[in-house]
Amino acid sequence: MIATAHAPHHFPLRIYYEDTDHGGVVYYANYLKYMERARTEFMRDCGIELDQLQRNAGILFAVSEAHVHYRRPAQFNDALDVQSVLVHARGARLAFHQSVLRGDELLVEAEIRMACMAVGGRAQRIPKAVLDKVLPLIQKKRNTYIGETEKNLTIRSNK
């Protein structure tokens, strides 16, 4: 589902046996894969195809920081929703707040920072054409975590 300036991007997925560990819960590193897929679809829904950006502009986006808080595990056959909110886009950096939910239950949340880089590995400013597509979607301030109500959580805001 396409993000707006007031709503997160939604990426639904289902948990399969291959996603779980011997304890029957989703292996922790798989959440990073789910969030990567969700960010890719976020960009695609903005009209940005990452392979074309690399081929035509010689740039790519690489994760430079990931702060992940694992709250509850997902299990086989769970239907999940990865929600992505763009919170920063300037210079050579993008930042996302991402949440993985099972219904209204928050399982994992993360702050992901990305660097725009030339294919050779040097930081490079985000092209204006990309910024023009993503800047309208930035949510500078959130009053609650995605999927949770204000009365259930401590309020956080990003500036």
C-alpha cells in the first residue's frame, strides 16, 4: 500500500517454515530481510526502481545503521504487516522508522539509516529526482508508534 504524508507504507507477508528456527519462532535476522523488502517496495511505490537507479545514475542505498527492538516473536503461518515511515531525507541520508505487526500487536520496531552511495562506495548526495518523489512522504513528527494507541505507549517524536 502506498505511503502518504499521514500514513505508513504497508507490506504484508506470511511466515513460512523456512523463516523459523528450531524453536518454531522467526529467526531474528529475518526481520531485517522483511524490512529490506518493505523499504524496496516503499521506493517502488514512489516510482523509484533501485536497479534502474543503480544502472542509470550509478548510485545505490546501503544500510549504515540499524537499531532494532525485538518485543515478541512471530511464528509459523502468522500474517504480518511491515509498516515503513520515512522520517528523514537530506544530503546523502535516508532514515526510516519500521514496525512489524501481527494484527495490532507490535512485534519488532527499528530505526534504519541509509546512505546514498556511488557504486564505487563513496557517499553521494541523493539525486533531486529521488528527493522530489520522497520528500512529500516524510513524517517529521510521530505522536505514537505505528499500530499502537497513545494511551498504551510512551510518546516519542522525531524531528
